[in-house]
Amino acid sequence: MRVHLVQMNIDWEDRHQNFTRVDRLADATRINPGDLVILPEMFDSGFSLHTDTTRDTDNETRGFLESFARKHKCTIHGGRTVRPDNEDKATNRATVIAPDGRLLADYAKIHPFSFGREPEAFRGGDEVTTYIWRGSDEDSLTVCPAICYDIRFPELFRLGMLLGAEAYAIGANFPAARQEHWRALLLARAIENQAFVFAVNRTGDDPHLHYAGGSIVVGPRGEILGEMGDEEAVLSVEVDPGSVRAWRQAFMAWRDVRLIESPIEPGGART
């Protein structure tokens, strides 16, 4: 099974230019039927709070993902902004489309980035979800989607593992100023859950921040299977679903998980 991380310099709030950019990068990459392609968070706009402009009201971004999946006969996972007309806040989504154009998952980011004022325009989702990525043969992996700031919250990933996740697919706009955190957190999420991590970050600049890429594929033992610098390119990596199952069988840390209800609410208040 082969995963492709599309590390791109996102054009600010320019949906069609970003579609063109994805197509150009994909055309230079050998994408086979059954592969998984992962795009960054809000790949169609950049990390913008201007949801009147960026929301996928007409499902144009979803339509692009559906067309891409059918064209390449692959599974594609990409970020978009969803805000119904009757709501004042949007959700930051990871939308996953199967090779036949079916919707596999539409995960809403659970943890809006308060330091970056994301909660002013976005509400958090409330559901951890998984989808089945099926390769071109009989192989498959259960994948849990997450978005950017989510990687700082290991309980999301633990719940995903308990739902059967064998891999985590993460799209991000993670700033260069905290690049060391990005790498360390992703390694930890792979090691503690004995799972693959497929994490794609954007590169380049938006009107506010610089991004350094660093897209990475981590194996279930914490081994680096592929990693990028700050270039705009596609990282393609072969992954063996059997390696997750073999490692979990050989080192059964997952069987010792105990979820203990905390008496402390976030912020320090006791329940």
C-alpha cells in the first residue's frame, strides 16, 4: 500500500489556484489505483478565519476531491471549511473520498486552535472517527483522521486506537516557529498507539506566518519511513499493514490501556 503526502504552498483564499496546484503535483507523481493521497488542512484556502469567503458552500472543494479520487482511482483525504447558511461558525473538516467517489469520512476538527483565534470562526467537532483505506489488493488499514492542533491531545488518538485505528492521517498548517513540536508530537502519537502516522504540513507563507513543511510518515515502532524538508513536493511511501499487527502482537502495550475518568475539568476545576 502506498501513501502520498502532498506538501504544498497554499495560495491564500484562492480555491481554483489551489486545485491547479494539487493537480500539477499529482501529475508529477505515480499514483496507482488504491493509493491514499493526503492534502494539508484547508488546502483550498490556507488557514483563514474568513469563512464567508472560504466556506465550501457549493461543495466545490468536495467535488474536486470526488473528481480527483475517480480520476486516479485512489482514496483522497483533504481539508476544507464547512459552514451552513444558518450557522455563524464553521467546522474545519478532513473530508475523505473513496476511489468511486463515495464519502468515507468527514471529520470535524475537535480542537480549534485558540492561540490562533480559530474558535472565533470555528466550533469544535465532537466525534472521533475512522475509515477503511483499501489498497489495490486485499490489504487494508483502519485510519483515524486528525487535523493540525489535534496532535497536542493524545486522548483523541487513544480513542481512535480503541476504535480500531492502525494509522492516523493528519493534515496541517503547522507554523515553522514550533516545528520541533510538530515532529516530536507525531513520533509520540505513533509510538504510544503502535500505529502509522501519515502527517502532511503545508509549506511557504500566508499573510501572517511562515511554514516549514516537514511532512512525515512514521511507522508503528516510531521509525521514520519518510520525511521532507520545506520543499513543495509529494512524499510517497510504501507501507505494510502487516507491520502494525505484527508489532502489536509482539509487544502488547495496547492491551494494558486503562482509561481513568479524571476528577479535574480542563482549567483545573474539580468535577
